[in-house]
Amino acid sequence: MKTIFSGVQPSGNLHIGNYIGALSQWVKLQEESEAIFCIVDLHAITVPQEPKALREKILEIAALYLAVGIDPAKAHIFIQSENSDHVKLAWVLNTITPFGQLERMTQFKEKGEKHGENVGLFDYPVLMAADILLYQTDEVPVGEDQKQHLELARDLAQKFNSRFGQVFKLPNPLISPSGTARIMSLSDPTKKMSKSDNDPLGTINLLDSEEQIREKIKKAVTDSATHISKDHGSEAISNLLTIYAAFKNQSLESSLSELEGKSYSEFKNLLADLVVSKLSSIQQKYNEIRADENSLMLVLNDGRDFAIEKSQETMKKVLDAVGLGRPIPNH
Ligand code: ATP
Ligand code: LTN
């Protein structure tokens, strides 16, 4: 069975871009793989976070994983900072990471400009490589924005293996189907929909109220045409159509055939109904999960125990290969 690993930062509100580009793929993948899903809180602090809000967000994300359909009987869910192997391996990988490769990371440049630089932000991709390599991961389901980070994880695995002997499996990115891998902001379709967007109208959050969802869709940027046509040229309309198709669980082509000829306002109403209906069922499950915090803690305990046990196997090999610490008895 393949191992898949992925994570989301508890750095803001989960939105429909995260859902379409990442979480909905995870739900499918848990059926056929050993699935490990992490809440990457150590990554989140690479930009300033308010401590109380961060703690709350960690539980919110864990509950949302379950609410969208991650099943703890099939997948493992844990909090990154509860397994210290991530930090240990990141340190070792730091020592084989070329400075220049981190300087070229677009996320570092973007986030550095926005929030101010720090060494953690610079080192973010190495910690991410450690997350992935610790679990001998085969595939990493992520949106397109993470491709560059995945390349680094592969490069570091290869470099480590050739210098110290075979320890790591080379992970492959699993980018969601084209279009869905990059949902754009509703208010500026040239920008990716993002948790850290300052414009609240650009992003539909999974926990938004019906009123908020309808307002955001109503105000979403379109183009100078008035009706849906097959040659939907603008980025704005194809983004809305992609969201429609994803929530309807059908191809873009089928959605286009269904919607051709409808006015933009008719289309927006249909889209709003669809998004409201899907998100209200996720929200209902979310509220049930939050009302039973003990069960959520048990899921996170199991996930942590599993993660520690599994990562220890890799970590032993790493320490041995590099020559750190004392010889491990019976090893
Ligand atoms: P931030 O703004 O804090 O960077 P984000 O919205 O980009 O947050 P992440 O936590 O970085 O969200 O991403 C979680 C997962 O969702 C990743 O796999 C990422 O590739 C995917 N993802 C994020 N934004 C989008 C988007 N607009 N479209 C499709 N997938 C996305
Ligand atoms: N960098 C990712 C979050 C992340 C991740 C990971 C994703 C951290 N570690 C390991 C996949 C595998 C992001 O910002 N979306």
C-alpha cells in the first residue's frame, strides 16, 4: 500500500481553495493508501501568530479534517509539534541544503515581503521535506503552489541517500486535476485564493455563514460578457465554473453544457445554492465534532502515537547513517 502524507497550516480559515485543491483529494486517497494528515503548526509560526488563536485554530483544522470526510478509521491525523522528530530531521537536512535553493523559493519571497523575513520562514521548505521524508512517503497530494517545495524534498532525499546510503524513499507530488489545483480569489482572479488574503471578499471559508457565501459570490468579479458561453475566455468566469464543477463533482465540460446560455446572475445564484448546500453539511458535521471534544482528543492522541512510532524507524536510520549519538544496541 502506498503511503501518502499532506498537511495544512493552522494559520487562518480553511477555504474552498484548500478544500477543492487539497482536502477533497485526501478524502478519496484515504480509501486506497496509508494516509497521514498533519496539522503543521510549526510551519504556521513562520509568520506571526497570536498564541491563543493558534491553539484554537489547531483544533478547528483537526475538526474540519474530520468534517470534510477524513475518517480516523482509515487515516491518521496528528499535530506536527507533538512529534519532535520533524524538527530533528529538519536540522539534519539543513546541513545538506544549499542556501541558493532556498533563496529561490517563491513562497519565501512572497511571504517575506508580506510578513517580514525570519530564519524559520527561510527554512520552511526544509521542515516540510522532513515532514514528508520521515514517513517514507510515496505521494504528497497538494495544490500547485507546493510543487517547488516538493522538488526540494526529492532533491534532499536523493542527496542524503547518495552521501549516506539509502534511507529515504523519493516522494512524488500528486497535484490535483488541472484547474482545481489553483482556485483563484473571487475579487482578484489573478491571485490565488489564500488564507492570508487581506480582502475578505476574495475567499469563501468553509465556516462562512450562508449570508457571507451569497454575498461573496454575488460580488465576485466577472467580465464584460453577460452570459455563460462555451468559449469562457476570462479567468474570472472559468474560476467560478471550476468551483461549480468541483462542488457538483462533475467535469468542467459537463458543467459548461449544463450552464451554457445562462446569465451571469442566474449562474451565480446556482453556484451560491450549491456552495451553501455543501458547506452547510460540512458545518453541521463540524459542529457535532466540536461538541464532543473528548473524541477529537482521542483521534489526535492515536494520530500522534502512530506518527511517533512510524517516524522513529526512519530517525534511527538517519542517526545511524550520519553517525550521530551512540550506537543503537541490536541495530
Ligand atoms: P496561506 O495563505 O497561509 O499560505 P493557503 O491558503 O495557501 O495559506 P495552505 O495551508 O498553504 O493554504 O495550503 C493547504 C493546502 O491547500 C495545500 O495543499 C495547498 O496547495 C492547497 N491550496 C491552497 N490554496 C489553494 C488554492 N487557491 N487552490 C487550490 N489549492 C490550494
Ligand atoms: N507547505 C504546505 C503545508 C505543508 C505540507 C507539508 C504539505 C507543510 N508540510 C508536508 C504537504 C506535505 C502549505 O503551505 N500548504
